[in-house]
Amino acid sequence: MAIGEGGFRDVPQAAPVPRPQVLPYGEWIDAKPSGTPGPVVWGAMAYSPDADRILLVSGAASTIGPTWIYNPTGNVWAAVPNGSATPGALAGSSLVYDEELRQFVLFGGYHPYANPPSLGENATWLFDPATLVWTNVTPAVSPPTRFGQAMVYVPGTDEIVLFGGTHETWLPSFGGVYVSTLTDTWVYDAVANTWTNVTPAFSPTWNSNPHMWYDPAFGKVLLLTQIPGETWLYDATLSTWSKLANQSGPFDDWPAAAYDAAAESLVVFSGGFDSLGNDTWWFSAAAQTWTKTFVGTAPPPPRYGAMAAYDSENGYLILYGGRDYATTLNDTWLYRPTSPPALSASIEADPVQGPAPLIVAFHGVPSGGIAPYTYAWDFGDGSGDAVTDPSHAYATAGSYTARLNVSDATGNSTTTNVTIDAQPAVAWYFAVPPAENLLWAIGLTVAVAVVAGLATYRILRPRPPPKG
């Protein structure tokens, strides 16, 4: 198997299924991909920006393998071959992508089909996209067993923050399972493989299946609870929690949520274990407000326990599975919440000047718009290219304007340029005449010929004082 984009090893997969090249804004689209994993509820899903792939760890489902990968561009799911060790199907686990380690981190959950029943896990697993291998790296000091916790990766500190969850204990004297709720806060350093309990004195109260996300525009971690009116703010640098003003929002049990970087908002597809829902909400940390959005076409059917992740490459959310009381679902939905930033582009060139013949390596850097992008290079000497990273040789001295035109999937385009200075060849000649008048000075004449002419310089140094 070959190594794919972003270091993600390719896996055998079904043929790609076309999806809309450009998703309409504010509408849910049933993607109908190939290779669908199967019915899943209470699973875990996370996105790798390095590879533009989504990893799914199955939850309460009986017909699928434990790990699947979704390729948004090809609109296809592929099963990861089972290795010697896997976490298995885990309901209520948490999965995030660690951008520093470039691996997925999985924690907690319970095995829904274990016999006797699983009471929760506290294993820490790493999934390496380059090898498709799971590794149990559980350190000696770890959070207690739990499921239904919240977990998020914080780019500013390159750490993972975990909050809360449900802990179960088998007590024969109690006559069965004793359920306790957790309000602790832990930090995981994936590189050092260490968990640290950082629970402050003032913390959120326990709630069922919270969601956490990092808002880069706000620079903080936020916690969505299912307690009416409660949204919390966590400062990862100071390890402190603070409660935001009460809001009216989507306070359903087991919703699906993901942070949309383009909209700078958390997008929530409401669940509702007690009362099924299919509303779509946004939360803006800057405005500290919830907004229920209008969905132009039919949204996904009502459900609870679905999974969601945000694809930053294409700018939309992916929703998978869940349950509608009678049936566990296996559908994949796409949603583009907002218009992307305006398309722009820049050029990286190395070197930008030097003697001819000058070989320059170019790199096009698009941003905004909607991927995929197309490239049209004009090197300024009558030649061009259509790849992302071309290399070009300027054979003749001169000043050239290299231009790049980038177009996105909607047909919008932008142009940028950089100046390349291919300089004439330079020849240096040095002539040192005999020294003159050593008693009074030491003279050095240097003749420098630089193609166009001859320059002569005389450097005088005082005579040393006489002895005595």
C-alpha cells in the first residue's frame, strides 16, 4: 500500500462516488458515499488536516470493523485492516488529532458487546496514519475509567484537554452497577505520553456527554453542556474554568458538534435521547450567542448519538450515523455552514535572485475559496506550468515577473506575482603591484575588473614609529 497525502497510508477502498463539486451554503446534502461502514451510534470521529482524511472508531454497532477512514474528495469510506492490537468498538470514547505528533489519540469509552458488560475504559491509544497501526500507550498515571467525556486538542499548548464523563463501578453489595459522575480536568501530552490532573477548584458541574472545542479566534477552549443555559470557557494556559452568561441553545442529549473555522462558530446538529431533533445551531464565542439556522433543504432525519467532524480543506462538516430509536443509521451527510473567506494566493520562490542561468523553485499557496484549486503559472519569459510546485530555469540575465493565477472549484480566480532577478555573470581580477616607500607607508593597489570597467583603490597604512 502506498503512502497517501499528508503521510496517510492508503487502504483498499471502493470506487469513488461523485459528490456535488460545490456544496450550497446552509444546506445539508446526503453524500451517499461508497464503502459505507455500517450502522454506528455513540462512536468517535476526528479529522486530520495534514491528510484531509477522517478517522471513525465504531461505537455501538454490530456489523462493522473498529476503524474506518473517510476520503472527502473521493467520497468513499475504507476499512482499516485489523492489526495485532486495536481498541475495538468503543461507545462513548473520545478521539482527537494531535497536530504536533501527527497521530490520532483515543481515550475512554466502553465495550458495548463485552460479556460481562464493560464498565468503562481508561486506555490511551495512538493511531499512526502512516502505518495504519493502533498502539496502546496507557501511562501509569491516567484518568479513571469513564465514557461520555469531552476531549479537545489545543494548538497553542500542543496538549489535549479532557473533561468529565461517567464512571461505573460494579458493587455486588449494591446489587449491580453504581454510576458516578465526573467533573475532573486532565491534560495529556502525547509526545511525552503523560496525563496530568489539573482540576481547578471552580469547575463545570457534571452533565451528560458534553462537547469541547478550541476556538482559535478566541484563543480558548469552550465546553457545551446539556444543562440548559450552561456554556463554559477554559484557559489552557492558566488551567481555569469560567462560566459564560446563560444562553438559550441546543441543550439536547447526545448531539453531534464540530467547530467550523470559516464561520468561527461551533455547529451543532441537535440530538435528543428523550426527544429526537434535527435542528442546526451555531454558537459564536466572540458574540457569546446561539443562533438556530434555517436549512434550505431537508436536513438529516432526527437522531441522537451521531458523530461529526469539520473538514477544513473543503470547508464543510461531515455527519455520520446515530440512532432514531428504532434503527441505527449509516448515512453520511455534508453541510457547508457559511461562505468561505475570499480566494487569495501567494508565491514562495527560492532563490529570487542570482547569476544566470538561475534555477528557481516555486510554490503556490492558495487560501480561502473552495478547494480543489487549479494553477496557471507564467514565468515571464514565455514559458509556464500548471502544477502546484514547479521549478524553472532562467537562462538569460534579466528581470522577470513570474505570475500565478489560482482558480477554485466555483470558478473564482486570483492572480499574484513575484519578481525574479537573473543577474549577469561576474568576473573578478586582482593585481598587486610591488610595495612602495616602505619607510613612510605601505601601499596596496587593487585593480577590480567588473565587466563594465576597471576600478583602482589605494589603501595607506601609517609607518610604524622608529625604535628608540
